[in-house]
Amino acid sequence: MKTSIYAAMLLFVVISLVSCAPSLKVTSDYDKNVSFQNYKTFAIYHNDTIKSSISSLNQDRIINAVKAQMTQKGYTESSTPDVWVNTTAILKDMKSVSANTNYYGYGGYYRPYAYGGGFGASSTTTYDVQHYKDGSIIVDVIDANTKKLVWQGIGNKEIDKPSKDPDAAIGEAMGKIMESFPNAGVAMKPAK
């Protein structure tokens, strides 16, 4: 039961990752000592923990989006790849708390302090607690020979509701996440 609830929550993360507002925050990093122009082939790394934490529908959507991005960048899928591509989805329950204090009574320039020791002044503080989900998709590219991470892209978003078209949403998110990954046979450009 817990596994199916967890899988449903991760399904919600992946589908919602690129729905309406707020926007997807993307970061990437790479090993500056690696020669990316030597990479021309790729394979998807299949991780059993991902299979148990994401619905098979969204797992297929993510894998297809990664394959489409790699192919679009000129890489060829191979059984003996130059790089392995691994994806991970993470969902966290988050909480945001804000406070607002209203002061009533005396005080002039010295509010919230009242003249005469505070007589005749009062204040009320209200707290607003908002619960939300924070979702991330992480794409790791690993050198097949050295087994070292050479590039990583992360897409993170506060999730408010599911997407109406998860295929397009996941494809768009993966495009943004992998935007800075170099084309096949091309050297990595320095970060701006």
C-alpha cells in the first residue's frame, strides 16, 4: 500500500514538474577536465530503485524524452556506449510559514512600543502555513569507461497541480534540463 502511495506521489511530481506556474528552475554542472568531443554514443542506465519509485508510464515518458534529447544532439544509442544516462525523480513535502503582525493603539514613531509602558496598545499576529510539494528530476551523464560523472542537469519546481498533457510537459522539462549538454562530437563551451 505504501509503495503504491509513494509511486502515485512521484507520478504527481513528474507530471506536475512543468505544469503552469511557477517555472522550472534548471541548473547544470560538468567536469571541466573531460573532453566531450570524444562522446558520440549513449545508453540509458536502468536503475531498479527508479522503477519502484515512479509509475511505468512516467518512467517511459522520461526515458523517451532523454532519448529524444540525446538523439537531437547527434548521439546514437548503442549497446557499447561512450556515456550512460541516468535519471532520478525526487519528491519532498515542503512547508512555508509567514507571519503578519498588526499593531493597535498608541505608539507614534515608536510603534509597536506604546507610551507609558504599553497601556492602551495591543497587537495580533497571524500565521499562514502553506504545504506544497517540491519536485526534482536529475539527469546524470556518466563516462562509460571511467564510471565518473561528467555532466549533471537538475530541474526543480514547486508543484501546484498536475499537467493536462504529461507527454509534452515532460518533454519540455527534459529539453530545458538538457539544454546545456553539448552536441555529439563538440567540445563543452565554458559556462557564462
